[in-house]
Amino acid sequence: MPFRFEPRSHLAGAAGRTGTIHTPHGSIQTPAFIPVATKAAIKAVLPEAMRAAGAQALLANAYHLYLQPGAEIVEEGGGVGQFMGWDGPTFTDSGGFQVLSLGAGFKKVLAMATEGLGNDEIVAESKERLAQVDDDGVTFKSHLDGSLHRFTPEVSMQIQHQLGADIIFSFDELTTLVNTRRYQEESLERTRLWAERCVAEHRRLTEARGERPYQALFGVLQGANYEDLRRKAARDLSTMGFDGYGLGGAIEKPRLGEIVGWMTAELQEDRPRHLLGISEPDDLFAAVAAGADTFDCVSPTRVARNSAIYSRFGRYNVTGARYRRDFSPLDEGCDCYTCTHVTRAYLHHLFKAKEMNAATLASIHNERFILRLMDEIRESIDGGYFSELRTERMHDYYGRT
Ligand SMILES: [Zn+2]
């Protein structure tokens, strides 16, 4: 079996679990955070530094790589992992989020865009609608040169097969919380039909390219904040033969755990579930408890480039005057390269001096912070003290219990 998921320990009375995802490029211990290498690069950080920070897998973006340099060039380069010099497991998302968020003002309504920091991929914020959805697919304009392109379920599968990641996602329609109930129902049916087309095209491509390592296809579940739609999406897609699931779309942050729980309750135990676009500590605890296994988000590097530093006692901005002579590590007790080599005062200086290493050192720390939190969450589930860890970390990070 080139791809499989083995659950290990379970939370008492909840859907949360630990396990191992096996892929042709190695295994992933879950729950796991998957850092985002949007254009086949973690911004400002080399793959070997990501490995040292504890990254088990990286996620790249089909939309961006399709536009630049082109999926066929990545394919000629040996697939996205080999192309970027990363020998571990890789994910690509379907491109649906990017093409559908073009100009639609999604930023205000997605939980994944909390604080406006989670959405590196929102490439146009104007009122002008750059993407048009119909039952067959989506026509959109490139954010690079305005050229016209079309994604269908088949095109997304073809691109993701060329990119060659171990885990790929079905093409879905992203809705917002401001869409009407009727639109959500229509959209969900479109996404269901697209999922069937993705499975068919994925099977065709897998057979046609049999000498390549197996790529696992995850079906993406939508349904906004409606319990019946979320459950229906999960039930519908669970009969289609997907290797795992992506939990996508518009979710109100306070209801994250509840909504994830509706979906995981309907899904097979032996298939991994990836929650798209989440990295805030409270969201991670809530989603893990509700049965999500893997996560991705651009926030750790994105906020790092703006000098925001994660620490056990909350996030702070290292350019603040109080850090000018603070010769302590970014986060007491952190074992990352940055914290074991330099100080807040040094990073303060690099940001003030606009040195590029500021982004590198801050990004390494922030990625390690989230990766280490996931390690601790995983150990706490195996060790039977998840709720104690959650209470302690929430109190420390947010100053609340
Ligand atoms: Zn650190």
C-alpha cells in the first residue's frame, strides 16, 4: 500500500486522535502542521532549515505553480519535491481557493483569514470580480498579467499530477458566509459533481502514469456553517473512494471545533483529514479535539516578515522599543536555531536595519513554534493529558483559561 493512514491513540469521549500517514516519500506523524511553500519555496527559509525545525511535509500551491513557472516545468524538474530540493512528503492544494477568492472580498468572512494574516493567497482585493463560476468550472484572470485561464476538475487533476505531490486535493467551489442558503446548496451540489469528476480523472491519470509514485487524492468538504450541509458533504464524498479529506471553506472561528466535528463524525476512521488554512493555537487545539489530523497555514512566515513573534505567552512585535536591549531568546525554552543562537535585541536590530536575515530568523522560530506545539499536542494525546495541556497553553498564550 503506497498510501495509508494508521490511527494510534484516541481522545476519551472526543474524535481527536494520533496516527501515521504513510506516503511514497515518507511518513507523517499526526496531528501535524504542514508549512506552506506557496511557490515551491518557504519564504526566506531553506528546506534543510525547515527539516531542522521539525517540518515533516510541505504544501505547495497548484494555482501559483500553474501560472509560474508552469506545471510542465515542475514535472520536468522531477515533481514539486525534487524541484525545490525537499525529499519528504509534499501536498498541493487544488487551486480552487485561489481562483475563487480572486477579487471576491473573502478576507472578511473566512475563519482562515483571522486577523487578516492567514491569506497569503488572496491576490486581488478589489471589487472587480476576476473569477466566474459555472457548472463546468471556473474562468479567471491571472493576477500576474491579466491573461484568461480556465480550471475544471479535470484541469486541476492534470496540473496536480504534473506537480506530483504525494497528497493532492479535489477541485471545489469555495463559498463565503455571506452567500445565501440557497446558493450554498447549489454550490455544494456543484462541488459534489466536481468531486466525482476529480475521482474519475485522477483514476485515469493514475493508470496512464503507472510508473510514478502513487498520489493520494483528498476530497474537499464544503457547506459553510450549516450542519446538514456539512454532514451531507461528508457522507456524499465518503462513498467516492477518496484517500482522505480536506475540510474547507468558510468557518466562523468560535464554531470551528463544532463544525469540524460534524464532518469527522461522518468520515471513515482510517482516512486522514486535513483542515485548510489554520494555525492559531486555539484553533489548532479545537480542531485536533474534533478529529482533524493535519493543518497548513501561511501565517507563521507571513507574520514573521512583519516582525511578529510567537511565544508561549502570546505574540509580540520584536521591533518594539523595549526589545532594543533585551538579550533573551525570542521565546524562553524554544529549541529552534534562532532561539539557541541570537537574542531579541539582535532581531530587533536586523528588522530596524532591514536586513534580510530578520525574515529568515523570525520565520524559522515561528514555524518551529507551531511545529513544536503540534509535537506536544500529539504527545499529550498519546500520553492521556490533552485537556491539561490545552488548558495550560490557552492560559499562557491568551491569558485566559
Ligand atoms: Zn525559537
